[in-house]
Amino acid sequence: MMVGFTCKVCSTRSWKFMSKKAYNHGVVIIKCSGCKNNHLMADHLGWFDSTKKVGTIEDIMKEKGESVERVSFNPVQNASLDKEMLRAYFKDASDSELDEIQQGLIEFLPKEPPK
């Protein structure tokens, strides 16, 4: 799966791949492409808060009163989406990443919907 996020330290927009198993059951730490800070995306093992298992970045942000939009592309529903239409969401994605998105192979957390 792929996650897109904006670093709150340096405002760099990053796209990173991670395993769905780690995101849903393990620990995921992603390094910002800009400032090289580490960002916790998932902690189901209690490594960073031993009093509880935090969950995913979606759970963490919800707990802080922030919102996350989760988008999943279904290959059947999105077969008609061309690359230019997808690029409105995935401005920094490569052509091969757009192919994977179009086929429903990756998910992401977008910054905002296209205008």
C-alpha cells in the first residue's frame, strides 16, 4: 500500500510504500523525504506507548481531532480513469505507480481531493 502525507515539521509532501500487514498488525515508521524526521504510521505492538496499542495514523489523527481521507481504487470501477485524471490526485506519482493505482494495487492517504 502507499501513503501520501505532508510533514508537519518541514511541509514536504511524501509518498511511501509499506506493507498492509505491517500497517494493520505491526509497526510502521516512515522517514520524511525532506527533513529526515521519523513519522509513526502504525503501532499495533505498543512500542511507543506501552499502556495501549495506538493503532494506525488514522487512529492517531482521529484521537487528536484531525481527519484523514482514505481512498482505495477498485480496478473494475476505475478502469475508465485515465492517467491524467489520476494525476490530479497523485501529482508526484510515476507512470508505473499510476498503473498500480489504476489496477487497484495500492491505497493512499491523499492531502486533498483535486480541484
